Amino acid sequence: MSQGYSQRSAKPNRQQLVVVIADNSFSMRGEKASAAAQGVVNMILECQIAGGEQSNFRVLLISFATEAVIHPECRRTPVLEIDTDRIGLYGDGGQTNMPAAFRLARAQISEYLGEIDEHPQKSKHPLPLVIFFSDGHNNPKFGDPIPEANALKALTYDSLPILIVTAGVAVDEDDAPDEDLLKAIATTTDEGYPLYVPIQRADLLSLFLANTGSSAASTAGELHQVIRRLEHQVTRRLGH
């Protein structure tokens, strides 16, 4: 599903829900899990700074492996109420069950959309933003993730679809993110670009999470610009 450029983005007193769906399977343990946790923390800190004394963002953190669970500190929680010292990802969850993660995210976002649907200025609310990253392939025994991902992408608010950005983490030699799947999951711009980012260093995973989650972007076009800027930063860091 594609979505073009517009000025619809986070407005004062209109909180944007940022959903991070984090691969927490065994293959993420060590440096990658630490970088992911630091990226979420940095994202929250950036969101806190952007809002000043207001919580202009809410954060939902879902980690998935054999099961998908909601982090107790980030349950659609206003950013000013989050204790970042309690944020942790450890790569200790087992195998990779993407369908469970999408089902849980869809249930949570559906509930959130129902809560804000009665707001008299519903058109001023920014669209929820979903950030999904993985370093591997879905375990086939858990089923096909595409139908669950499509059901998540089918959610709309004020006639517009929610946004999904995906990242494939390939830091270690044995990492093998399913790039075709991750591109299929991602929202696509009107120009045909999937909102997908390849991650080749652990510190870049942290940078990706912090920059994307705090961007306040609310259209595919805006997010594509965020990704382009991120690519330029990555190029400079890698010395290319």
C-alpha cells in the first residue's frame, strides 16, 4: 500500500503512537540486542526532547521470538512516563515467530485507534508509525507472516493507512535477514520505494531506531526522506 507526501505529521497536543517490533530471538543476542535497546532508549530520549514538557509520542515496544510480548515499560506509554533505565533487549527469546508479532501489534493498534476515533479533531492526530526489524527468517512452523503483516497494513485511520518501516540486520557473517519479506512488509511510497533499510553495523541499528522513531513523520513520503537522510549519515560514518 502506497502513500504520498503530505504535511500530516505530529501536532502539538496530538500524540503519535510509535510501535517498535523488535526481533529478540537467540541470533540477536550480544552486540545487536544491546544496540537495539540503546536505539529504543535514544529514540525515547529524542521524543522527550522534541515534546518539551508534553508527551507528543506514545511508545509500544513489542519483542518477539518464540512468542511476542509487550515490554512492561512501553505499553503505548507517553514518553515522559517511560523510565529508560528499564528498557532492555537481550536476544534470549528463542526462535523467530513473526506472525505472532504482527497479530499482537494489530490488536494493540486497533485498540489505540478505537480510543482516538471519538476525538473531535481526529484528523489532527498523526498516523501510528510501526518500526520492524529482524536479522533472520521467520520459522516456517509458525506459519506465513505475510497474511498477518497484510492485516496490520490494512488498518487505517481517517481513511489513511498506518506506516511500516522495516530493517534487515546483517551485522554478523551468519545473519541472513529475509530482505524480500521485509520489503514486502514495508509500506511503499507512490514512487514504488519500500520503506526498508539494510543495517550492516550494530551502531547503525541504534541510529536507525532513534532517528526514525523520533522523526514525527506521518506519511510514506516523509519517512522516505528520513531514510534518505539516514543513508547519507551511514555513508559518512562508513567513510564512503
